[in-house]
Amino acid sequence: MQSIHFVDSSIGYCAARVGYTIYKTTSGGNAWFTVLSTFKAFESIYFIDSLKGWASGTYNGAWVFRTTNGGISWDSVMVNTGAGNHVYFFNSQTGWVAAGGSMFRSTDGGVSWTEFFNSGGGDIAEFSFVNQNIGWLVILENWQVYKTTNGGINWVVMDTLPDCFNAHSIYFSSINTGWVSKSARRSTRRFLPRCTPAKRAHRRWAVF
């Protein structure tokens, strides 16, 4: 399984990269059943409630799947020719997807998407928002961390992580504290550089 999301203690969804399937549980994970099986390799899934959710996947391009009835039916749209790495929605209308090296925003529930950022090189591994204005993303290959303070309209490089091989994910729990997981060069281990800035925002990372 590549991604999992629970909306409450009983209802959850998970997406598989291998097997191209989305599963649902209504029993807190004790039993799972298929709600979507397709030819896309799923990378990420997110639901805002028990009915409305989105999944990103890859097959000759980045795709976003959407359901409004708890997975009974799905529609999809191809965003670009990259990989659909991560999807997140603030509410039923506004959300983001990382597709290849680009960030796309939807304001109509995922029906259409508009590009607001392009890395010009590496793929976006993941992004994290703490509110609708402030968020971060990390580039898979060059380890650069970008930040937005205007809801994703503009992104600025904040830091380049210490020498590593492939950044995997990023998460900020608050405006001042965040983590990135990555693989160490010449090994398969992962470690967490945690950002706990004082006066210089998001420029100090400690390895955990």
C-alpha cells in the first residue's frame, strides 16, 4: 500500500501502487474491500469526509480520481505528463496535486487544474500545508525545500537539505516545525531532518 487515509475511527481508504487498486474499510481496518481497480499506479489518497475524496495516480501521465459518494463511483482527469505524486484538498472545492515537477491547483473540486509552480527539473516528492496560505514542498532529486505564503501562487527556495539520496516526504506540524524523510546515500536507511527555526525561518535542520 502506498497511501492511507482515515476520516474517522471506522471509515478509511488506502491506495495501492502495485495492484492499481483503492480499498475501503468501514470497520476500523478489520476488513477491506475494493472500491476502484484500474490501470493507474496510485501514489496518494485524501478524503475530506466519508464521501468526498481524491486519489492521484500515474499511467502515461499524472491522473487525479475523484469520488463524491464514498467510492461507489469515480471520475478522473489527466493533469500532465508527469507522475501524480501527492494530492490534498482544503475543502470540497480547493486542492492541490503534485504532478511531476509541477504544482497544480483546482478550485472546482478537481474537475480542472491550473499550474502554479514548475521546478524546472526534479519531481516534487510531496508537499505540506499548515493552512490555506502557508505550505512547503520538497524536490525528490535535488533536495530543495520550497515555501509558499500566498496559498501556492508563488514558491520560494528556502533551503537545500544536507547531502542525501532522494527526499521522500515532507510534513509540517506548525509554521515553525517540520520534517523531511529521505534516503541516505550509499544505504537504504531513512532519517528525519527536523526544522525547528528560531530567527531564520526554516533554515536549521537536525538529523533524527
